[in-house]
Amino acid sequence: MKAVVSVIGKDKTGIIAAVSAELAKLKVNIEDISQTILQDNFVMIMLVDATDANVPPDTLSDRLCKATEKLGVVVHVQHEDLFNAMQRV
Amino acid sequence: MFTDNEIIETIDMLDNRHLDVRTVTLSMSLTDCISDDSARCNAAVYDKITKYAERLVPVCAMLETRYGVKIVNKRIAVTPISIVGAACGDYIGLAKTLDRAGKTLGVDFIGGYSALVQKSATKKETEFLKTLPEALSTTDIVCSSVNVASTKAGMNLDAIKLLGEAIKDLAYRTRKTDSFGCGKLVVFCNAVDDNPFMAGAFTGLTEGECAVNVGVSGPGVVEYEINKHPDYDITKICELIKRTAFKITRLGQLIGSAAADELGFDKGVVDLSLAPTPAVGDSVARILESIGLERVGACGTTAALALLNDAVKKGGVMASARVGGLSGAFIPVSEDAGMIEAARLGAINIEKLEAMTAVCSVGLDMIAVPGDTSAAVISAMIADECAIGMINGKTTAVRVIPVYGKTVGDEVNFGGLFGTAPIMRVNTADPSKFIDRGGAIPAPIHSFKN
């Protein structure tokens, strides 16, 4: 499955490192990545492919939340179909 | 890839604007459980429900994780029990069986303790209507609906009289919980067969074996979008609501079809109703206020609600393969922070709410009235509401709660999604001669509309 990983919070050293290290550990491939500042918030968005992941895709969200819990950011992992449904006709 | 704004907007709707799937409702037929042997009928009903819906709750939990979307309620809607239980006559037993089956599965509600008596009631159906107070006061999650009128069949005043009495009796029997039993009973005109929302969900006889119907909600999203554009004229506001309703409904469509695929049942309908909750930022009343009214109930409320309801339908229809249920905007009083506030301030009354029901989904919903309101007055409220639905060819409904021992100025708290209800004033002039006449109002003429 392909999913959108989004990280929102205050900018800090190590956010991208923490997320990408965890994804690498779980064998999840990062296909696209962008980061921006939106309304004073750091926003990082990744499109990832979890087809070869070594954990069930539904547990990715929990894993990433744990990996970033000390950074004070909010992490979501959502199936790309959600965005296809809501943002594309 | 999506743009950052698209992703942020979606997440913002889900995290901060209360966009959620209000319910995934599994609709199933129980006609094959009918038996003249009460034990056999009850066993068949329990077995079928627990077998078909076994995976409903876990599948919904899995979808919540996959999409990061909250599914607030998991529900089941069955064939009207007045039909399933007619041969054995054990209506109360079946109510308890539904309650037990629903609790075993961990669903929030199970609907279908229902009867369709818009033209006339059979002997068995009349017996059934008389079981409503006992059935709803001795079960927890069973919901009931009775269709007493339709545009095609007219209005059954005999049934309406019985229901006024049943609601009073139910209020007394559940007096320890502020007569909350009445919150589980809705009286309809033009009830729909595929409604996923409670208390009115049942599986009509026109439906198939089993289907997944979804009710999606998000009044907070609509309010937020309108507030961003104070400069828009009304035409642009309608367009904005349409666009927002489109996105909201697409979410329902996604979850509905994913749930149906996982469960192996038919994809049913998406009901794109804006259903409020008492939470701040999840209110239909606040949408009307954001359009430009000082407070819901002001002159202009009916017009604002009409445009909201229509724009929601227009946006939603294109977003979903099959739109159904009630689809529009709900205006329950106790379940909407803006409505509660307006009722407390006396800014809205039952007469204005009745007018509003002529242009939106459903009707007089979750309204607490004084405990000494007579059965005849309640019946007459039902008759008025049915008249609006019958003549205008739309669904209307009444879910009023005559709170035992309480009067105007008091307030009751039903907890959770059911919210807080200030007791509202009711016109107490006596309509009992009208109600006591009984009989039926014939179906209205469908021409000469004016």
C-alpha cells in the first residue's frame, strides 16, 4: 500500500532523521518528500510505499508516533486513497 | 503526489473540524428468521445477527487506522420487528434478543424495533405498538421507529394516538434517566428504507440481504469554510457548501466501499447528513449563524437552512455512487451546541423548529418538553409534523421527550452524543377531540400544488 506520512509541529533538529530512520528500519520506501512552514508550523509530507514493509501497514502509524514522541510533533500515516477520494474528482 | 495544501486541508478537517464518519450501519434482512415458534424465531435472529455482523466492529477499527478517520458509531439495522415477530407474537422477547446480540458484537445501537403503519395497522401491528414502552425501557441499545404517514398513503391517526400514549408511558418508565427512553423512539412520515442514522434506522422490505450504509458528518468543516469568506455573496456561499459537501461525502463513500469489501457485503448508500454533536465546532446551528444570522431561530433561519440543505445534497450526490437515507442537515436540539444555547436563551421555539423541518432532513428531533405535556398534545405534534412531510413529499419525524417531573426552565443532560436539553415550552391548548376522533387522513392530491 501507498500512504501519506505527515508530520506537523514545531521545527526542531532531527525530525526528518527520526522519521526516515524508522521507515528504513521497517523497510518502507520513501518515494517523495517535501517540507514547508505553514501557519508557523513545520510540516513535512512524505509519500511512502509500504508494500515490502516488515510490519503490518496498519501499525506504521503507531511505530512512527513512538519514534517521534520526544520531538513533540503530530504524525499521521494515512492510506493515499483517502486523499484521492477527497481531493480528486 | 498531492499538494501540501490538499494534505493539510484533509488532516485539518479530520483533526480540528470534527469531520468523521458518524456511523457504519450494517443493514440486514431478518425475514428468513420468521417462525411461529418463539424460541426458534429468537434463536434464528440472534444467530443471524451475530454471524453476519461478527466482524463489523473490528473491521471499522482497522479502517480507522488505515485512513486515520474516526468512525464514531457502529450500528445494525434490521427488518421491522413488527413483521419478523408477527407469526410468533413474542415482540418483547425479540427486543431483548436484539439487545443481547448487539451487546455481544459491541455495536452502539441496533435499530428496527419498528412498524410501518402509515395506511393502517394489522391486529398484530397494533399489539406491537403497545409493546413499545416495555421494549424500550427494558433494553439499552435497541432503537425504534414507526412510520405513521406517507405522501402516498395518507396519515394514520389511530396509530398517532397510540404513539402519543406510548411516548408518555415510556417517559414514565424511564423517569430515572430523565425519560431518555423516548430518545430511542422516532415517529416518521415517509420513512426511508436505507437510513443509517438512529433512532430511525431499519431495513425496509425493498432492501436486499445485507448491505453497508454509511452516515457521514462534518458540520464543523462547513462552518469553518464559510467563516473564511465573509465577503462571499449567497450564490458563492451555496457553491462553497456544495464543494465542501462533496469532499465530506467522498470520505463516506471511501469508508463505505472499503467496509463493504472487507465484510463481503453489498455497498449500500452514503447518507450525507450534516449531523451535529454537542461538541464545540460540530454544530449545524453555527453554520446558519456563520451565514449571517445573529442566532439560530432569528428571521432568516428557514431560508439559510433551506440553502444549506439543498447545497449539501447537490454536492453530495455527485460524490457518491448511491446517495440515500435522509441526506441533508439534521437539527436535533439537545445534540447541537448552537441549538442548546438558542433554546436556553429562548431564541428558538418549537414553532420555529417546525417551520425549519419543512426545508431540511427529518423534523422535531431530540426536543425535551415538560413532563406534564398530555399524550394528545404529543400526538398532535406528530400529526402536524407528518402533515408537513405528507403534503410536501419529504421525510419528517418527531422525537420528543416529555421529561417526567421537569418543566420549562429545567434542563436535562442525556450524556455523550445526546447532549443537553433545556425543556421547551409547548402550546398546551387541548387537541384531544381531534386526536380522539381516530381514523385516517386520506392521501393528499398530487396536483394543483400551490
